[in-house]
Amino acid sequence: QVQLVESGGGLVQPGGSLRLSCVASGSIFAGNHMGWYRQAPGKQRELVATMTSGGTTDYTDSVKGRFTISRDYAENTVVLQMSTLKPEDTAVYYCNFRVWIAGHRLDYWGQGTQVTVSS
């Protein structure tokens, strides 16, 4: 089992910045991915950014150039630095820990943190 604890989020004006952090604990298997997904009201959960244990990153197109994902492997932490925020970034953001064991993909999720971009 993996437990994820998120922090950050809140209300920010358009053009502002926020930082989300997530700490993983428990059975931290190697070869994992950590990242962030978001879900806006009435929409499906979507990938925001993810980073492999090898350092490879992936971003959804709408956040490229504005968001940066990073990891502290020693502390099992993933951080999403969000800049130039737009109202359409408003959503609940979920931390994700993904690992493959014996060919099976396991996903663990944080409780979610609200990000609201509004003037």
C-alpha cells in the first residue's frame, strides 16, 4: 500500500502561481511514476504532468511552458509548480503514484486539493 499526502492549492488570481506538493509513504517500489491529474466539474479526470523514476516527464499540452513537475526521490515527493494560471486550470488536483507489479498496473491517489483561479 502507498499513502499520498498532498499540500498546496487554494485561490489565486489569473496570472498567479501556486505550488502543489505530495509525499508518498509505504511500499515505494522502484520503477514508479508520480504525477498530478485534475478533474474539473462535469469533466473527466485528466493527466496534468507525470515524472518517471528515471526523470522522464510528460505534460498535457495545455500546461506546457507554464507548469513544471519535479521529484525528490530521497523524500518520495513530487512537486507541481504552476505559473501563469488561467481560469480553465480550476479543478481538484490529485496526486498519483503508479507502479507495475508482475505486469499489473497499480494506481494510488491522494485525497485531492482544490485549485481555483479567479479574479
